Amino acid sequence: MEPIAGAVKPLLLERLDMSTSGSGRGLTVPRKTTRKDKVRIMKNYISLTIATVMLAFSNASADTLLVSPVSTNPVPPFTNWVTAATDIQQAVNAAAAGDDVVVTNGTYGAVNVDKPLLLRSVNGPRVTF
């Protein structure tokens, strides 16, 4: 079978970089990394590192507030068992967003938590009500 005169031949498609950097015509050839590129890349790495460190330390300032129904001297900020809050609501009210409120064994009343914090029991729900 002979080809038909004027028939369209299949095109060979090549992968081209269609970015507008370089020649400005929409097609570029790979180029060597310049000093300016290296500086830009290093700035991105530094920015990412700083952001990661800030994120890691953003929660490092979280305090731990303690609650014990037998505390004899409840004094804010409730950071040790001698000055622990006697009621969970006292500690929640004194806590900042992201703080931990740790409750020891005992029976407590209802609590209204209106901020993001971690509320946990020292010995679990079987001895903390």
C-alpha cells in the first residue's frame, strides 16, 4: 500500500519546558544554576528552618496546671501539688490556650472548657470522677 499524496504524517511530540523564564519565548533550554539561584534557594531553606523552629517552640511555653480536691492552699497558677486548684473549673479558668490541666484522684463537679487545652487525669477515669 502506497502513501496517499499530501497525507499528514504523525508528529513526534517532545517534552518541552513551557516556562517564560530565559528566552521569553515560552521555550527554554536547561541552564546552569547561577549564584543568584543558589542564594534564592538558601533563603528559602533558611525561611523554612525558621518557620519550623518557631512552630516547634510555639507550644513549648504551655504550662501545666494541677488539680487536687485535697489541696489546702490553692494558689494560681496551680503549678505544684502544694498550691493545686481544688476544682477543675478553677484551673481551666486560670489556664491559657494550649495549657495542660492535670487532675488527680477525686470527685469533681461539672466543668466548662472554653479554650483549647489538654485535660487529663493522673491515674485514669476509674479514680477520677
